Amino acid sequence: MTATALLFRDDAYARSCTATVLDVTPEGGVVLDRTVFYAQGGGQPGDVGVIVRTNGERIDVTNTVYGPDRTQIVHLAGAEAASRLAPGESIELQLDWERRFKRMRVHTALHLLSVVLPYPVTGGAIGDGDGRLDFDIPDAGLDKAELTDKLNALIARDAPVTERWITDEELDANPSLVKTMSVKPPRGSGRVRLVEIEGIDLQPCGGTHVRHTREIGRAAVTDIEKKGKQNRRVRLSLVG
């Protein structure tokens, strides 16, 4: 089985690519040999956009997910539309960039939020301009304005955001890198991807991020909810 090449891992700013259809599923999924579309996972939604055929036909992709063995990515287009594609066909993928870029900004802001609040993360979600993290915090007393100021101070440092890889063994030797209690870094390939915000944060992550923190723009902590005895849900939104 041919794996899908994950172009978004190497360049999160790539907005389109050519690709070859590997398979079409009965449920309306299109499997390609390469993609710039991020597949749903780790709290980040799957990308949307269009498949453009050589005859000019445009087929909407409403979500992107991993296949059963997680080596292939499935672009969900609906059974009727997907049935018009055939294995071996060459197509062009065009990403809904505006939506993706908002998610990249939010995702990077959430990494910074995990620095502002250095507690174990029990969950999280990324939206189109907003997001949240759940923290295992034994005591309340969090202040939205104070957290917002600290978050924007980190954003204003314009720190570079880069990726690198370490082995599973290196991660095992440095367990403090893993902040999330609910989502563990994927294992099995022998290596784990780290996202580093220079001088600020380093943690395993397979998602897409901006290249410099200033690209996030201003953000605000909009809500703090109590979700159990020791769980606090902290929400943020992009405001500029």
C-alpha cells in the first residue's frame, strides 16, 4: 500500500499541489499519493478545499482524515463526486488557505498558552480563529486579563517557530517534553516531530504552525471554565 506523502509537514504554507489518485472509497473518500491538506487529529480539524480535474471540474473536499492504517490520507468529497475520479488520474489540490492560516495562528497561540500556564494539558481543540486548552490545575484564581497580557508578550517576541525530529528513544529519555495527558505523540515510525518556539517552548506536535509568533497577531483569553475539581478550560480568540 502506497503511503500518502505529507507535504504539509515540510511546508505548512504550501497552498496547492499536483497529485495522483490512488483509490476512491465507497463512502466518497479520495486517497492521493501526496497532499498539502492536514488530516484531522491532535485537536486540529482536517483541511477543506477543492480537487481540480484536468477538465476544469472542481470537487469540494469537506474534510480530510487519516485512513484506517494511518499511512494514507482520505479527502472526503461525497460518494457521487468521488465516483467520477479514477485511480491513476492526475489532479490539483487547492487548499482553503484563509481557514488553514487561522488554524495555524490559533495552534501556535495555544502552544504559547501552555507556557503561560505551565500545567499538564488534559485536552484541547482548534477552531477557525479560536481554540481552547484544558489544564489540570488544582487551584482556581486565574485572571483573563493577566493571562492575555502574558500571552501577547510572548507573541510580541517574534520568535521563530521551527520543526525537528527526534527518535522514540530520545523522547523516552525526555518525558517532560510531553505536555498533553490526553493525546500522546504518535509512535511506530521510530521518530517523533518536535515543534520549537525559539527560547520559549519545545514539545511534540504533528500540527501546522506559523513561522514566527508575530504572525499570530493579538490574541485574548476569552473565558475560563471549571470542568471538574481540578480541570480548567481556557479559551482564546484571535483579535487582530
